[in-house]
Amino acid sequence: MRRSMLFLPGNNPNMLINGNCLGSDAVIFDLEDAVSPAEKDAARILVRNTMRYMDFRGCEIIVRINSIDTPYWKRDLDAILPQQPGLILLPKTGTAKDVQEADAYITELEQKLGFAPNTVGLMPLIETALGVENAFAIATAADRVQALFLGAEDLTADLRCKRTKEGREIEYARTRLVMAARAAGVEVYDTPFTDVNDDEGIYKDASYAKALGFSGKASISPRHVGVINEVFSPSQADIDYSYEVMDAIAMAKAQGKGAIALRGKMIDAPIVARAEQTIAMAEALGLGRSEQ
């Protein structure tokens, strides 16, 4: 479960070693945008050693490597893959070919390391107009792909438009990625909200992303993690209703009924599916129904 994913600069040892204390479901060790070319080698070693020696206690580790049009990406994978990160975040993914090139090299490394196939997942970062238009092809380019991730800052630069808090300029990209990911059967994650001091703004932005169908949201600030976790967790009302749905279905089967209503609304397959998803997430979070 990845409600929240927190970016941590790969060249900042204090943030890296404290990453498991910041409340996010996953941390993204960043070897790309946060690191200048002069610091690439040092950051790679720092991230490798952090993964090797630190216990992250159930907080998933994701590593954003450099893009495949740079001389750094294979060196990143050579150092990082032996530490078995949960996912590799592949920036600037524009085509299925980009995914396949990365997948081929990761497969080669996994074989050398004696890992089972697809031990390390791949999450393409979609941050160009080309990537948005190729989203479904990217999502289905390799079995290793587990999710898509929208990067709005680079995307809006590519679109030659201004990035705003309201996000009207990325509405198409958001809905396109959600549709592509769900059609491909993978997860999809929303871009960070970059104003770290706007508490109301992050709540609205995360709520909108959830309403569109995103699985979770990234953050560049620990301050936003709590809000993201809250928004992408089921409410107690949602949990209780989901259990009511499953109780109603069980009663209908016991009574030999083909259909049943709850709170004046017929319970159909989509409602049952949503209830099952809510209960599964609640159980993963250690939450249950209210005591009657």
C-alpha cells in the first residue's frame, strides 16, 4: 500500500537516515533532479549504503534513477539493484521502448544477482507530453511495470504553460494516466503539491486526486505526508458501510435472493467491489468497523 511517497534527496544523509521516521508509506531516494552532476557518484554511494545498513521497518524504498538518455542510469542500477529496492522510478519515460530498455538491463542484473524474475518493480515517471500520450503503451510495455507516476513540473514546462495550485493545466494528464493505468491493471500516483506551507491546498489537491482514481500521492515535504495518508485512507463511515454491504450480500445469499437493497439502493457488483477494496485497505491499516 502506497498512500504517500516522500521524495528524499540522495545527497542529504540526514534526510536519508531519518526517512523511516517521517510517516510515509514509501520513500523515494532521488538520484536525479535533487543531485547535481558533480555529486552523482557520491549520492549513489550514499543511497546504496543507506539501503544496505539502515532498517526502514516496513517503509518501502523506491529509488529514482537518472533517465536513460544520461550516462548515469546504468551505474545507478549497478549500485542500487543488489539492495533490492521495492521499485525503480524511471524518469522522463516517453515511450514503451524506454521501459523495455530499462527492463532489459534490470533483467540482466537480476540474473547475475540470482534474483527471481521481476523481483524489483518499475514505475515509469510520466512528465512529458509524449509520455502522457503513450501512457497505456508504457504501462503495458513490461511485466515489471507496477505503476505509473505523474510528474507535473516537467510536464508543464514541456507544455509551455504555468504550473498552478488549481491544476487545471494538468487535468487531462491526470485523467489520461488514471485511465491508462486502470486499463493496464497497474497502480497510479499523483504529482506532489509543491507549496509546502499551504495546508488547505494540499488537502484539496490530494482529495481531488483521490476522486479521480489515483492510488496515492507523492510529496516533497514531510509536512504533507499526514494529510495525504488521511485523504487516501478510508474513513470510518466508509469502512462501516462496506461491512454493511458485505453483510447484506451474505444475507441475500442465505435467503436465496438474487438482489438486495441497502439504504434504499440496490447493491450491484461495482458497489460490492468497492466495499471489498475498502475493507482490504482498512485491514491493511489495522482498522475495523465501529463497535455497535
